[in-house]
Amino acid sequence: MSEFLSAISDFAGQSGLATILGGEYGYLIMIAVACFLLYLAIAKGFEPLLLVPIAFGMLLVNLPDIGIKDAPIGIYHEDGFQPGGLFYYLAMGKDFGIFPPLIFVGVGAMTDFGPLIANPKSLILGGAAQLGIFFAFLGALLLGFAPNEAASIGIIGGADGPTAIYLTTKLAPDLLGPIAVAAYSYMALVPVIQPPIMRALTTKEQRMVKMSQLRQVSRTEKIIFPIAVTIIVTLLLPSAGTLVGMLMFGNLLKEAGSTSRLADVASNGLMSSITIMLGLVVGATTKADTFLTPQTLGIIVLGLTAFCIGTTGGVLFGKIMYYATGKKINPLIGSAGVSAVPMAARVAQKVGQQECPTNFLLMHAMGPNVAGVIGSAIAAGILLSIYG
């Protein structure tokens, strides 16, 4: 009987619940955060394709003693070798900078650069929305972060998760957890964060502006564009070549016509597979014992500030163009200059239609939106070339 009770006692002592009751209450906090994010994704529909994998990865890694992120012990083929957990191996795609460029292939295959080609002025709005990156960079420096760390924190302002991960793995891998979570969380929360800023900076009259239909872009233009952008950007800024090149490669698969099967794989199978794996391992970087620190809180706050400043910069430049064009441009499309494609463009459309149900801004907003993707990749390349 005593042996049975001893076995029960040992079993209870080795449970995850015992770990939490032993004083590791940070796990409870992170489990609650994960469940809240799952609620936002499933019940409220806040970008579930991103938020569900991230939140579930966060949940799994904060269930004590699960071992899903453990490193291997010993040497393979030798006695005593124990393989690592699933997330240890999946994380290599993130840590070695493999997943983000592959995500860009899928994004490119899903993106229509026609609105940007038809309205090149969109580049200005896409560039203006990158102000948040450099604002957060300066803020991080003032808070005492090293320049390479500040550069990684600043890129959160572009609302581009893959770019944030790619740059951080190069410059500040120790900060990958909070930066990745902040970047992807703000991407998912675009419909919550942006509308109040957009309404505060514009008048009802400005939000009601109806823009004229964009010109039809030829197939030849759409084929030349990704090739030309790859050559020009890479020659001017080689450090941005990987991300921009993969983005344009995916787009070329879409526009070439003869590669439609490859484009379909890139935009569906590849994109979905990488999103699942990347989302899980991003969530897995939030283990309570390393994530719940003052430094993490500072990064989360700086990231939110950067994102808000980026949205503000896009809308304000949209207002400048509103006046410069004789009130022909709706300033709301400037908010789409952040890189969250196509979420930010959809938000601009939604806010515009709330003022005028017959207003259709989506295609106009897609111009700044895709320009923002290119802009954030170029900004990352600039920071990488300086601090890499």
C-alpha cells in the first residue's frame, strides 16, 4: 500500500499542475493570455489564420513540463541520446531565416500590384507609413537598447511579421520572442487599432471622398514590374534582396500565366503550411520564464507606438495628397501603407463605407498597402546594412 501511495505522490509531483502550484504563476498568466487571443481569433474573427496558430503555440509552450520545445540531449547515434521536442526543430525554420522569405513567396503570389502600377503616387503613402519604424528605433535607443536591438524593435512599426522575424534573427535573436509576438499580434489587431486613429485624424467630408476608377494595367506591365523591382532594389540595397526578391518571385508566378500551377501552390499549400509552422513557433517564444520581463513589456509598448505612428504618418500624408490633388484622394487609404496585406486595405474600405455606403476604396487602398510591403522590406534592408 505504501508503494502505491508513493507512486501516486511521485506522479502528482511530476505533473504540470504541481509546477504551477509550486510558485510558477507566470504560466497561468500566459495561459490566460493565450486563451484570450484564441477568443479574439475565433469568436471575434480577428485574423484567425494568424492568431490561432500563435495563440495555440503560446498555450502549448506554457503548459509546464510538456517538453515540446526542449533541445536534444546527447549526440545522435550514441547511447543516452534524447531527441528534442517538436517546436525545437520547427523553430529552425524561423531561427535560420527560412520561413519569412517563403512567406513572402506566398504573399507575392496572392498580391495584385496593379493598383500600385496604376497609381504610382501610392508609393508615397507606403513610404510615409514606415515612419513608425524609425520613430520606434529612436525610442528604443533612448530607452537604452543597443542599436541592433533598437533596429529590430523598430521594424514592428511596419506591421510585417515575416520582415520583423527575418531582421531580428539577423540582428537581435535574443529578442525574437517579444518582437515576433508584438509584430504578429498588431497585424492581427489592425481592425481594432487603426480605425480610431483614422477617424481622429480625418473629417467626415474627407472620409466620404469617392476616388475615380483606376486605369486598366496591362499584363506586360504586371510581368515587367516584379522583374524591374527585383533588379533595382537589389542593386541599390543588396541586403533587401532576399525578401523583395522572394516577394517579386511569387508575384511573377502569378502574373506569368504559364506558371499558374506554381502560383496556386505558393498562395495556398505553401503559404498555409508555412503560416501554421511559423505561427506555432512564434507563439512558442512566449514561455513565461523568459517572456514576462520588463524588457518584453517595453518592446510591446514600443511596437504598439510604432504601429500607431505608422498609421498616423500614412493618414497625414494622405491628407496632404487630399489637398494637393484638389480633394480627389481619400486620406483613409494612407492608413493602408502599413504592410499588413490585405488587412489594412480592408480596414480603409470598411471605415470609408461607414461614412458612405457606396464608397469603394479597397483597390485604391491596395496601392499603398503593397507599397508598404516593399517599403518595410527596404527599411529592414537599410537597418541590416547599417547594423548587420
